[in-house]
Amino acid sequence: MALPERKLQSIEEFIGRFPSAKEVMIDGTERPIQRPKDQQKQKNHYSGKKKCHTSQHLIMTDSDKRVLVLSKAREGKVHGHSAVGRAKNW
């Protein structure tokens, strides 16, 4: 039992940290949050897909379904594909 990694800067660092991971899956998940009071934050966190205000996380799992990497929370409005491209702290 271990907490997922939060700050990986490169693929080499990932391989060094998880040498036994041969197959890795990347997926995003949206979790509902309380609606922010600030109008701009409401716009940023509103997910058209879920029809509510959400926070989004990207995760990397191995074939044993262990969560290896968990990204920082992002606004629900950000699409999963662009969030992968923007993820700096893998």
C-alpha cells in the first residue's frame, strides 16, 4: 500500500520509479464539487458533460489497477485530452 506519485517530470523518472509497470493506462475522472460563489470560477468549473460543477483529475494505472500517478485537480471545463497535454507534474 502506497500513495500515488504526484510530481514526475519525465518518462525516465516514471520508469525509474515504477520499473515493474509494463502497461499503463491514462484516464480522467470528474468529481462533483460545491458550486463556487465567484462567477468566473463557476464558469471554469462547470462541466457540460456532467451538467454540474466538477473538479477533474488524471490518473495513470497499471494492469493490476493500482493508481501510480494522480495529477493535481483541474477545472471541470478542461477537456481530458487537453489536460493530458498540459499536465506538467506527472
